[in-house]
Amino acid sequence: MTNELNAPDAVPVRPVPLPDSAAESGSAQQRLKGRIGVIELVLTVLAWSAPIMVVSAVTPFMISFGGIGAPLAYVIAMAILLVFSVGYTAMTRHVDNPGAFYAYITAGLGKAPGLGASFLAIAGYLFMAVASYMFIGTAVANLAGELGLQSIPWYALALLVVGITGTLGYFRIDLSAKVLSIVMVCEILIVVIFDAGVLGQGGPEGIPFAPFSWDALASGSVGVAVLYAALSFGGFEATAIFREETKDPGRTVPRATYLAVGSFGVFYIAATWLMIVAYGPANVGDVAASQPTSMFASAVEKFVGTWAKDVVTVLVVTSAFAALLSVQNIISRYCYSLGIDGVLPARMGKVHPRHGSPYVSSLTLSLVLIVALLAFAGSDPEAWYGQLAGTGGFAIMVLMTLTSAAVILFFQCRRDARDASRWHTTVAPLLSVVGMVVVLYLAITNFTTMTGGSVVEAAVEQAIVWGVLVAGFVIAWIYRSKRPMVYARIGRQKA
């Protein structure tokens, strides 16, 4: 069942015989293995968004830009992403492929955009991964210094974490899911305790609801606030990556996607609102501008206790670790999909016979990360963190925009998808395109703010993003004429 948009591509997917290695990779015996359910999947992908880091680090900047209307910015971002999820999850029922952006953009827009999307997804997540390793290396080094321990270079600690995440990524996804679930529950619990403390005691101005008014949001920079809010949900789109490792992909993936966006939307809205309540609407802007890094920890100490502040300090580090374990699994599965499709070496598509994991892709990723971190060893991580993380987030926004367009074209060209409603196949995807284009426009026009670099650096970083996407187009066209068997397998359905 190929998309009719791909009919002119001359090389049909099903009649082309696959080489033995590729056929073996795609066989039932070589499928990824796992039995994770909805809740485990939600916690696995949202570990990448690192919720306590969002509350600690992103929320103060949102308040600085968006004013006391920051909670409403989360409401807007959640609405946009919920609408995006409608078409995205509808695709999961018709595209039996764990490639997520790669598979869906291929199915809707064609093989060249699909391959470009796969390269951009890997690059985007890789940028964010390197940034996160810089963060955790620096955070652990600072924590060790506060405890009076011997100073250790940030990159040495980061490389140690690469070894740990690489080891966990080698094993069955169920193990990673359990580790991530424990860390995530701890993060959520401490923020909920803070929320309860603020609600119980009230702030200096009581418990005001003014932050939910449009006037409150309009008083600040609406565009930047919504942009930061949208970035805070990063990771939810990866639910489709793990479809082969879930108990029931047709139900688990859609439910996990909606639950991820909805639950963490409520989580961020409540935490941001109660942070404003804790300091009072009249004073919170000044605090966010002058004490952004300690704002949440200080509020936790005041409303819960010193012990809770110490817990937050530790959880920020474990949250970064959980995010890195999550992205280790995400990137390795993109490489796995490209391996079984023949775009990357066939070994990248190998599955461990016992653990059911894409162990070759995971080990290869660990080596790439080691090389990347060593390349930055002599640099100041604080100078690079924002630029790498912001560029990676921008890449994901580009992919979400392309996916929204792909959903519309996919269902318009599929005669066998009439079981899906017009809301799922047309209305919601159209609204999603509009919403994602707006967010993408905000990202482009506020790129220097998002990355923290200069105008020249922003131009170079955007050129890299668009260059990676175009490179996928070019390679696909080369495969079409030079290696038609590989071209035929790009983004193919696995069943």
C-alpha cells in the first residue's frame, strides 16, 4: 500500500526483492521487542522534556518574556500540539512503521522529503543530546564542588554518563522504561508537593487568577512566550518511534500521545501559575529577571522546606540523565529504521537476539557522542548549550510542520483510509499546519533569542538545519537513479 503521491517515482515498493540482510532485518524474528504500556510510554518519551528542568530553567524565562500571562502561553501551546496530535496519531493506524517523522513524511510527501526528515530528526536530537550532556557534566561538576569534592572536568563526567546511557540502551526497552518511570515520578511528585504547598498557604497576593487573562499575556511578548512553551513539550512526538515495543501499537501510541500532551500541559500550566502566585504578580517579573536559575528552588524552600530544595538540586541532575537516556533510545531507533531500509549500513538495523534492542545503532550513537563531546572538551559548555539545544528544537519544529502537511496529503490520496473522520484527516491537520507555521515563524524571527547566539551564529545554525534537510533530498534522488533497490525501501511499511 503505497501513497499515490509516490506513484510517479517509477520504482514500486512491494515488487522489489530485498537483499538477504535487509529481509532478515525486517523479519518478524528481527523486530524490536518490548511490552511497554501507555503510562510507561508516556514517561519514557516525556523524560526527554525533563519537566523539573523546564520548571526550574524555562519557566523563569517565560515569565520574563510573557509576564504573568505565561500560564496562558502554555494553554495556547498545548492546544496547538493537541490538534497536531490528531492527524499524527491517525497516521499510526495506517503506517505500520516505527520511523515516526521519517515514516509519516515519506508516506505523505514522498521519499525525498522523508529521507531529508530522517536526517534532520537525527541531527536535531543529536544537537539537543550534546547540549544536555554539557548541562549534566557541568551540573554534576558544580554539585561535586559544593560538596567539597575534587574538581572534575565537565566532559569527563559527561563521558561517564554516555557510558551509562549507552549500557542501558543496549538492553531491552523495558529496562530503560522502568528507570525513566522512577525518575519521572520523583520529578512530578516534588513539583506537585510544591503546588500543594503554594495552594495551601497562598502567596503575598493570595491566589490570583489574573495570569489566565488575555490582558496578562498581551502585556508581554506573546510570541516568545508561546515559542518557549511549545519547546517545553519536546519528546511527545517520539511515541511512534516505540510502536514495535508496545503492547498494542494501534491503541497505545495514540493514547500515549494525547496523554503526554494533555497531562504535561496541565502540569506546566499549574506549576507556572503557582510560581507566579508564590512570588505575587507584582514582584514575580523582577525575580524572574534577577534570579532565573534559583527562582524555583527558592520558592520550594519557602513553601515546602529546605529538604525539598535539596531534593530539587539532585532531581535536576537525574532529570538531565533521564532526558539523555530517552534521547539515546529515540536516536538509535531512527538509525535502526534507516538501517533496515538500507539507507544506513544494514548492521544498524540489527536487533539483539536476546534483548530485542537496536544494539548496534545504540553503540554507534554512543561512539558518535563520545567523539562530539571530546571535540567540545576545551570549550565553555555554557557558551554552547543554548545554541545547540535551540537549534535542535528548531529542527523538530520544522519536522512537525512538514508532518502536518504530510497528514493532509496522505489521507487525500488514500482510498483505503475512509474509516478515519474528516476531523482526523482534514480539519485538524489543516489547523495544525496553521498553528505549526505560526510557531515556526516565531522560531525563525526569534532565533537569536531562542539560541542565545549572535546573528551570524544564528544564520549558520539555520543554514545547517535546512542544509541537512536538503541533503536528504539530494541523496534520495541519487538513490533513485543509482541504487533503485535502496530507494524503493525508503520509508517502506514494515508489514
